[in-house]
Amino acid sequence: MQAIAFEKINCNMVKNFVIVTIVIFLSLQCQGADLPSDIAKCKAGDNACIRDKIMELFKKFPKGNPEFGMPNISALSKNNVVISRASPDAPVQLNFKFLDYTCYGFENAVVVNTTGWTKKPKVIEAHLRVPSLRMGGEYEGSGKILFLTLNGKGKGLVELVDCTAFTKFEIRLEKRNNGKNYAKIIKMKVDLEPKKLKANMENLVPNSKELSDSLNDVLNNNWKDVWNALSDGISKAFSEAIAEKITQVFDVLSYDDFYAE
């Protein structure tokens, strides 16, 4: 009887040991990752090298790579994004929001330069050029442009052509239980500067395609005034979408593992 009891205890202990080992292994796997082996790491502070590696990652993984937490940068999505609120003193008075918003084209960005990639970073900046940023989804809009009134909802698309993006984010390092440091974004700002804006909004004037088309022409012919009305909201929405994607990478990839020894 004692031998049987001892065997049962041993079996239970082995079973529990195996379960605990699996749990620990999986938790360690979830706590960290590394860049793909074919992506050579840069030295800390070598901003030119890091710029080139960012471009290499954009080209190799535009749809993302879950192995090191890189998300799909070819489609940046958010819901209930307020783009602008009407200002009575502005030539364009618009209340405009996207109920759902997806931005396409960031995977084609060219990183002109980037700075701040040190072992103990505080502020990281980047200057990018994007041939076309297309932001579309279901919208609601009302207001006036020149002497025309709009009050519509439906599908809409705003395109920023030959767009420059200046990004700046403040970060701090946090040490986790695995002994490694992970970066956390404290604040992020993106300033967008397009060379042209194109808008294609359906149903700007309810039940009148002709008037809606005319209003789209007015929006496009007066795109600079339209951009002045929308720039803060669009830049903020884009900044928040980018911050979410960078956070996904920082959550998985230890900042200690960014660089070559």
C-alpha cells in the first residue's frame, strides 16, 4: 500500500512539475523576442544605421511580423476620430469625424533621418516622406465652405499627396521581471505637411449627387484652407495610430536587444 501511495505521489509531482515548466517556458516566450536573424543590428547611437534598418523592416514586413511584435503598418485603424470642429472665424467651417478610420500608405514611407537612439533614450525624432497617405472610412460632416453648406454622412476618403511627417516621441525605460529594459512611450507628436490634399466624400449634400460632386470640387480647389481646418485633427489621429503600432513592438522586443554589443 505504501509503495502504491508513493508511486501516486511521484506521478502527481512529475505531472505538476511538467505543467509548471510549460507555464514558465510559455511566460518567458511571451516576455521577449528578438529581431529576425537576417536583420543585422546597429550599434547604439548609430542613427544612420538605424534609419536604414527601419527602411529594411518596412520593405520586408509591410504586413507585420508577429515574431517580434511588428504590426501591420500598411493599415492603421481607429474608431470615432474627431478631425475638426467648426471655427466661426475660419474660411472653412467644418465639423468632421470618422466613425471608423483606416490610413493606408505608411508602409511606403522613406525615413530621411532619425535621432535619439541611444542606450538610455529620452527623445527620439524622425523625419519621413510618404508618397501618399490615404485616410478613409465612414464619416459624418457638417459646416460651410465659402458660401456652400454641407451636412452629410457616408463613405469618405482624404488623401495627403507627397506628405512629410515629422515625428517626436518621449520614452522611458522600464525593467521587467526578466531583467531586461522595455521602452514605453510617454508622449508622441506627429506633424504632417502635404503638398496637396484630395477629398472624395460621398453624400456631402443628402440626396443630391450633383451638389455633393460640386462640393468635392470646391474642397479640392481650396485644399489649403481645408487642410488648415483639418490638419490638427488628422495629425493627432495619425499620431495615435502610429503610437499604438510602436507600442506593440516595444511591448514584445526588449530595448536592450535593439543593438549589437
